[in-house]
Amino acid sequence: MSAPQYHDTPDIVIAATRWLMRRYRRTGCRKLARMVEQHLRWMESYASNSQLADACRRLSCEWRAVSRTPEAVNATPQSTVH
């Protein structure tokens, strides 16, 4: 199965944010956390697009839940290639 093809910048940013959040859940890497937050800030700055505003709200709620879980907070960063 091939990866989905994204042709629109908002779609790319949404997909990248979801990927970064999944990686963060596995690794607890602070660099990934900063990248997720950068993506969310980018989406907020373009929130006049209704698709992006909705995605930003959903992902922000999900991120707050993910970033505060005991597993993520106490995760020992692993030396993994992101």
C-alpha cells in the first residue's frame, strides 16, 4: 500500500503533525514535541481556512492529552532516527 499523496500545504502540515505526534508517543523526544508545537502554531496562523481551523482544534486537544500522559512525560528519550 502506497502512502497518500498530498498536494495542498494544509493537508501536508496536518499529516506531518499527526506523524510527529505518533513518533512522540513512542519516543518522548523533546525535539519532536517542539516540532508538533511549531506545526500547531503554523495552523493557528492560517486559521481563516475552515479546514485548517477545525484540524488545529482537534490536533491541539489531542496534543494536550498526548503530551501530558505519564508515558510521554516520563519517557526516556531513545536515540532513534526520526
